[in-house]
Amino acid sequence: MIEMNHLKHLYGRILVALLFSLGLCTQAAAEADWPKKPIIAILPFPAGGSTDVFARAISVPLGEALGQPIVIENKPGAGGMIALGAAAKATPDGYTLLFSALTNQSISQALFKNPPADLTKDFTSICLVGTIPHLIVVNPSVPAKNLPELIAFIKSKPGNFNYASQGNGSLSHLEATLFMQRIGATGTHIPYKGSAFALPDLIAGNTLMMFDSVTASLPHIQSGKLRPIAIAAAERSPLMPNVPTLGQDGMKQFDVENLYAIFTPKGTPPAITARLEREIRKILANPDFKVRLGNQGIHPQFANAEQLSAITQSEHDKWAKVVKSANVKID
């Protein structure tokens, strides 16, 4: 009887081991066969903005490297939280990516009371892909050519002006709020679902100013439909060497590194995330790719998954403190 029980126990252990091994083999086979269908990349802003331009630039060569197309899904709204929630709910099988405007989504995470997901907890880091600087742009009818003149003009219209942003909870929103606090001005904040919706109203003169990405505003600056005032970064843009930074024009400690990164839903197989990181690294290292994106105001910059995890936590902590100290509220 003892031997029979021992044999049953032994057979049970062998069966469990076989099933486990079979499961590992099945998983390995599935990962080796990946991808066998198109991959969805969820974006937090609409088509035409800097996030969209950057994501599409990476998605084409990435799709070619993987042998399957990357399909862009724009899910704008709530400072990136709609896209964040949708991506977090996706099956973690390697067929859904989140192209994150990391700085924007870190700010939104701090601003919204009940965010649908958390970048630091609900996602697997793939890699940092780069930065895109912001700048202040105004309608050419505004009689200001530089930052001191813009501040003087705003103060001459106490409360009687509108200013745009890329949406509630966006970096554009926070920059504008901090700017108004610094100069002691009040106006009416008009939030949009990204630059593609905000810029037409700014060009039409329905709003006075906006913090926007260099990438989205550049064509309108070149055509004379918008006037650049100052860059909200540590350095001038090589595309606009005559436009000073806010710090150079008198407003110190107002430079922001606007980060972009790629994540997958938590639980995505490591073999898949490692391949994504590897292929994207190759794309970002391509000199022609760097030059082409640089001409659009985008600065490709790679950091691996481990580094991105640390950067994400740092951004999360940093912007939570800024939002709290500035007492920023959602309109």
C-alpha cells in the first residue's frame, strides 16, 4: 500500500512536470512565431501632433523589421488617460503597444483623482525613444516679438484673454498654468484634444497663445501663421536658432524635457519585449532616421527597459510634486 501511494505520488509529480514542460514549450513556440498578425500601437493624442508624427516614423521601420505592420490607434483625451486605460486592458500577448508621451501621462497621473491605470505598475517598459521640446507660440496679430513683450501684453489684458493647451492634464496645460502663476496673470484656459485641434483656433486668433511641441507648430511657424516666442527647454532648437529659451529671455528654471517611450501591457512575454527593445534600438541608431526626425524637431534618444523603468518612476515622482506645489486643477 505504501509503495502504491508512493508510485501515485511519483506519477503525479511526473505528470505535473510534463504538463509544465509542455506549457513552456507551447509558450516558447508561440513567442518564436511572434508576430503573425498586425500589431496595434495606441497613442494618447490625435493624428497630426508630435506624438503621432514620432510614432508613425518609428512604426514603419519597426513593422518592416518584425514582418508585420504596426497599426496606429489614436485615442486622445484626458491628458493621455484614455489611451493609458485602453492599453492597460489589452491582452499582454505582444500585439498591443503603448506609444507614451511619458511626461504628459506622468502629469495626468498626478492630476486625475482616479486614473484608469498606472505606467509604473500596469505596464512593462520597452525603451525610451526620444524627446520633443515645447515652445510658446502666438498668433501673429499679437504685438509681441519676445517674452518680455508677451508678458507686458498679457498683463495689459487682465483676465481678458484665452490661452490654449493640448488638453486637460497635458504638459501643455501644466506649462501654461505655471507660466501664468509666474507672471501673476489670469486668463481663460481652453483645453483641446491635442495640437491638431488647438492650432487651427490659435491660427484663427480665437486664442492668444499656447505651449506646443516644436514638431506640430513648425510648419505653421515656417508659413508665418504662428510666431515663436521662446523655447521651454534647456537649449535652443537648431531649427529656430534665433528663438531663445525662456531662461535666456528672463524666466529662469522653466525648462522641461518632454519624454517619449514605448510600453506593453504588464505580463507580455520577456522574449517579445526583448525583441521589441532590440529592434527599436537599431532604428533609433540609424543616422538617416536621426537626421530626418531632427528636421522635424524630434530628438531620437534610446534608453533600455531597465533605464526606462527608473526614468518612469522619476517622472512620476517629479510631476506629482510639481502638481501639488503649484496647486494645479483640472478645468
